[in-house]
Amino acid sequence: MTSKSIRNIQKINIICLLLGFIILTSCKKREVLQPENIIDVPVTPEEPATDSTETPGRPATPTTPEPEKPSDQVVYDLGTGSGSLTIDGSTLKLATNSLIKIKGGTYTTLTIKNLTGTATKPINIKNDGKVFITNVLNTQNITNVVIAGDNNPEIPYGFNFNNISYRAIVMAGKMNGVTLKSMSFVNVIDYTIYGDKSNGTSFPYTGTSASRTEGFKILNCLFENAGTIVFGGRLDRNTGEDTGLFKDVEIANNIFQNSPNVGQVCNFYNVQDFDIHHNVVNNINQNRTNHNGVFYMEGNGKFHHNKLTNYQGNSIRLNLYSRGSTPVTVEIYHNLCYNTSKYGGFELQMFDKQIYPGKSTYANAKVYNNTVGKMNTSEDWEGQILDLYNTGGTLEYYNNLGFDLKTDKGAIGNMINNMSDVKITQYNNVYTTQDKAINSTSSFTSKVSAAGAAGF
């Protein structure tokens, strides 16, 4: 055999070895991918209710972008689409970052209790299809829980409460870090969302975070011909009571409409650092003649970028005070208030009983860049931008725009119905006719440089 033949055989052997290696590696078993961790826990069905009326309304702009689903999130599919459903953390033993999806359908009651998430990994409860609740949603002792009807992009309100004969949601016990989101409430006879006395008058504040409710939010919901949101509590130095304190409440991107008898759409009677913004209110309190505040708050916070049209009452009645011994500043800004049958745009007032040594003191106020027009068409009260009573603090008042206001005290001046001795710093507040104030009663865009509301 020649040396050339030997070299050819060696080349052939090398090629064969390479081919064998390629064949072996290509036949290696692939890694098995585990399916999503889904646990199906059925409930005992009851006879379904018959009402499944589509809920009117439109989706509101989310306050914050939806977070991405954590890679370790555990998903639970619950419910049968009918009957009563109870989600009880003491029996389900849920992970802190669980996602519970409730099967679409009509349920008589929904009970959610004993759930504890964390601030960064809350327990999420969402709709899987459109969910109707015909009686009540009860919550009890839930912490860092988000109940949101935003699971299906084509459904603006995934949880629906229609034709409720009493209260739609009753919340008892602890409720720190709880969010109610993307829900619809239509024809609710009594209170729409009600705080039980266990987080109200039976929950004394002792100066610690454990003795108050923190971070409660109501976002992107529709309220139509529906009752009041109300959370009780009281600060009263005369009786020594300090109960039901809420801190960092957010009420945002909601629609309140076509509710002729609601009076007040939202009440918190002992609240620190509320943030009420980007809500739309239209056609409410047509049958009311008493002194309403559409939003009624006792404490301190911010009220901004809200749009209120065709209603009765002050847009907000704020009995203001600060927690602790250092005065804070409440702010009312970039709100539109148009066409009320009674009263002015906003009301500020302090009551002596809420100035409690060691617990609270007065608050200062800023009211700026609001557009207020066509106030108090009944002409039986002052219809100006601000009803101002004694507050114990100071007021900064600027860049406000008014038109078609009412007074029985002569000519309109600074557009304040002033019944106080409050020290006021004011500038660039403009009162003019409607045609010179705004472009139209649909956009309400200000024609006056630097004055009036924007972004509502």
C-alpha cells in the first residue's frame, strides 16, 4: 500500500468520526419545559342569577403602567361562573405573589379574606372574562391585595355590580395596601363601597402605623346611579376619640355620573395625605338641595385635575387639619367646575374639635389654576370659586379663572366668598365672561395666559 493510499484512509476515518459525533449530539434528548403552575380549586355552585346586563362606561387612563408578571408568580384559576365564591388565604395557603383568576360568569356573593401579600409582590385577584356580582363582595383582613377587573384588554370593567339592593362592597378588618380597580357599579341603592367599623370607629389610632389603614386605592372605576364611598372614623378632642385613620388614600381616574340622589360620592372622615385626581363627575345630585360636598374629606391632602360638570354641591368640602405638630399644606389645583345648581367651587373650613394637642394642628392651603364657571344657578347662595371659613392657617390663591359667578355682596371681586380672618396671598386671579375665559364648554381650554385649569 502506498503512502498516498494510507493518507486517504486516514482522511476517511477522520470524516467518519466527525459524522458519528454529529449524529450522537443531534439525538440528545431535549429539556422538558414545565407548564405554568396553575391550580384549579372548584367551588360548590348555586343557582346563577339572571341579570347579566352589559355595563356602560368607558375605560379610564391607568394611574401607573401595569407591572410585568413576576417569573415566579403562581396562578390559581377559581370559580365555576356561578354560585358563591370564597377565597380564604387560611385554607388556600397562597404564595405572596399569587395571581387568582376568577372565571367569568354571575356570582351571588364573593368573599375575600385572610390574604397577605407584600408591597412589591401583592396578591392579585383578576377577572377571567366578565364577572357579575349580584349581591355583595365582602373583604376581611387583607393586606397588599389588588382586586382588578383589567385582565382582559377588551373588557374595561371586569367586575360588575348591577342593580344592587343594598351595599356592593363591604370591607372589614385590616386593608393596608389594597387596591380596587376597573370595576363598574350601576344602580346601587345604599353605599357603594363601605368601610366596616372594624377599620372605622372601632379601630383606635395609637400613633403607630399598625393602628391605621395605609395605601388604599380606588382606580379606574365607573359609578352610575350609585351610592357613596364611605369610610368612617373620627378625630374629636372633646370626646378623646381618634379612630379609623386612613393614610395615603388615592381616588383616581374614576367616572361618577347620572346619580341624581347620591349627595357625596366619596367620604373619608379621618384621613392623612389623600390624593384625589383625574376623576370625571357629570350629572349628579339633580334632586338634591342640601349642602353637599361631592367629595367630602376631613384631614389633609391634594385635590387636582378633576372635571365636574352639571352637578349640585361644592366639588370638595375639606375640613382641614394636619397630623402631628407641624402644619402641612393642602392643595386644590387644575380642577374644572362647571354648572352647579347650588354653591361654589370649593370649601375650606377647620373645626376646633379636630385640633387635638399631641395629635393634630391646623393646615395651610393653596388654591391655584382652577377654572370655575356658571356657579349656583339657583341663586340662593354665593356661587364663587371658594367658600372660605376660618382654617387657622394661611391661604395662597392664584392663577384661578372664573366666569358667570354669583354673589349678593355687590360686584364679584377676588371670587372668594370670604367668611374668615385667614391671611390670603393672592395674584393673577381673573374674572371675565365665558367667551373670554374658555374656548368652549366641551374642551374648557383657558384663553387667559397662566390662569385656569389644564390637564384634567
